Amino acid sequence: MKKTALYVRRSKSDKDGDNNSLSIESQISECIKSLAEGENYRIYCDDGKSAKTITKRPQFQQMMSDAEKGLITRIVVKKYDRFCRNMRDYLNVTNTLDSYGVGVISLTEPFNTSTKEGRMMRNTLLNFAEFERETIAARVADAYVTRSVETGFFQGGGVVCLGYKTERRMVNGKNGSVLVPSVQADVLRTMFEIYVKPNTSLLDIVTHCRDNNLNLASPGRTNKDRNQLSLILKNPVYVRADKSVYQYLTSKGFEIIDDIEEFNGIHGLFRHKRANGSEYIKIGYHEGLIDSETWLAVQDKKSSNKKVRKGNTGKNTWLTGLVKCGICGYSLVINKSWNAKKTDYKRYWIDKGAAMIS
């Protein structure tokens, strides 16, 4: 049996409260009141979902699937911006719904979208809704930069740094998330202790962690493990930053928010990025896990270990990485050239380092 779809949505930024007209309960109540007596309906609710995109709203996707199957006669929403705030998404979705014979009705904007005047009004409202969404996004980004410059709180994100967890604390009269050592702090220290030794590599860290059942970000994938480890070893969040660290970062061209006197050899650093791509360093409220001497030695080793990216791995010959050019000093790379029938091939060396320095 076909039903009327009642679509309700509330984003995380919408405030809760009994008097809030955008609460889920209020939207459902008003949509039900608009129905004829005995009319069959189904509620599709995306609570805590942004209007930025329709792909991350599971109930919206379910509603579209039901419309395609012919299970829906029409869609009722409190406001068009509950449905979409992105003009392109809205036009694409409504065109699709039109092909299913399903219309969208707004209780707050009750103009007739079957006329050109009504469609113009609807599109104007949606343009304002999209402008509002972009304004909110810009305001959130500005607030992030302001907080990251003015405070040393952890600013969030999908993943907390290895070796830390977060705790809510009051610092300088403000409440926020502070990094504190986790059970993996010793794993992190071990990584630095291994790599800072002469003749060790990222692979030695991977091997040590696996031999001792220490958790890595991507177990079973050596290349990805080494990429993750490289980023970890460069991260200034771990260093107990002192004046020598300040001088090192300054020499690398980083903008540093705090004065050198505040680099007291205790706290770690956050590396932040602005919307325009520029980066800056801010002292965090957390304590670093690695002393500055070790951290700087690791940075120096990583810098001196930079090599030309290999086109092939060592699977072609065990000599890969061992044969070096006597002029440029870079490792030679082996390549294969198949014959026309691909029944045999020849191997030859390539000196990519010479090309880079020429």
C-alpha cells in the first residue's frame, strides 16, 4: 500500500528544547496534523544529520529507494531546508522524484510548485538556505582557528594521536579537551628509541611492534605502516618543546604563535592549518612524551634519509637499494622490458638520481 512520507531532520547545530520548532517531535507533530483523517504515512527521521549532503542521511536514502519502488505518493516536510539546503542536490532529487510521480510539500512554504512563480519562490528560499549553510561552515572554521590560536586545547578530529587520550579539563578559566598519556604511550616512546639509533629504519619499528604484539595503525600492511610511522615521528605533538625546538621550527619556516620563553621543555606542540593552507605552531596544554634531544635527532635522521622514490620494489632483484651511482650517490632502480610477445624480458638499471640533480 502506498503511503505519504513524512521526512524530518535535525542537525547537530539545532538546539534542543520544548519550544524549538525544529525539534524532531515538533516536526513530526505538525506533519501528522497536515494529513487527512485515516491517511497512511511513514516517518523517515534523520536526527543529528547535516543538510550539507544527502548521501550521509540513511533515512533519506531509504525514502528515495521506497519512492523508486512506488511505495510513496508524496513527501511532506516542515520546511524545504529540512529536505535539502544544497540547490544542486535539491534540483537533482526533485527531478528524480518527478519521474517517480512523487511531489514534495512544505508546510511552512505552501506555494504551488506546479507554477513557474511557485518554483521561483522555492528556488529563492533554497538559495538562501544554501547561503546560510555556507555561512555556518565558515563561522565554524573561523571559531576553530580562534580557539587553536588562543588556547592549547586539543581541537578534535577523527583520530586522537597515538599514545594519548583526551580528558575534559578547565585551564585558564576555559573548558576543553586536553591530551593525556594513554596505555600506548610506551609504544610511542619505543618507536622513537628504535629509530634514533644508528642503522635502524622504519621497518625495524614495524618488526619490533609485531614481534611484541604492539598495536600499529594498520597491521598487516607494511608499506602503510611505514607511512603512518613516518608521520608519527615528524609530529611535534610528542616533543617536550624547549628553545632548541623553537629554533628548529623557526629555521623550517613555521609561524610560531607563542614566544620562545614559553618553550619550557614540558609541553607538546600542535601543528594547525588555516583554510588558505598556511600552517602555524601552538603550544598545547599537554605534556610531551619525547625529550627534545631525541625528537630533534629523529628529525635530523629523517631529513638525511630522504631518497628518490623507487619505481619498483626489491622483488625484481635482491640488489635493489644496494647498487648506487658513483656520481650522484643515489640508489639505482631496476626495470624490466618485455619483448613483443611478452614471453621474455630484459632487466636494466636506471639512475633516477642523476636526472633529479641535473
